[in-house]
Amino acid sequence: MYIMNTTLSATEARNRFFELLDRAIYRNEEFTIEKGGKPAVKITPAVTKRSPKEIAKILAEFRKTFSKAAKRKYWSVLDTPAFKKRERKYRENLRKGIVD
């Protein structure tokens, strides 16, 4: 996991606090805040490192979920015969000028 480090002044950090927070959370970036030209505080993501066993377990669950999805008969409600029948009937009524 790559963590990018950026140095900011305290004033700039105050003005952009929520942006820094989002970047730390979602992009795993790290920020050093300076006060008076000296490093004072660090904002770092609270990311927990996963063990290889945990990663293997997550990947196995992911593969299991998507292998089931590939065996589905219909991918959405729009693919079901009942929906297609209602759609055909609706289009026929539109051609006849009947609006429900």
C-alpha cells in the first residue's frame, strides 16, 4: 500500500481540513502539518494491515459470490419473461393509442 506524504502549513491545513481528511481516508495519503516552519502534527490513515490469510479469505468469498452470480438465469428484472410480456403489451397499447 502506497502512502503519499505532503507537508502543509497549519493555516492551509485548517482551511482544507475536510479535503485532507477525505484524502487520508480514501487515498491513503499522509500529511505533515507545520507550525512555525517546524513539523508539528501528522494526519495518517487509520488503515489496518491484513494478513495473507485474511486476504485469501476475502478473495475466496469474492470469487464464491461472483461464481454464483454467473450462474443466474436472469441478470435483472428486465430480462424476465413476465417483464418482457408486460413490455410487449404496453407497446401494443401505445400503438393503438391506449395509455394506462
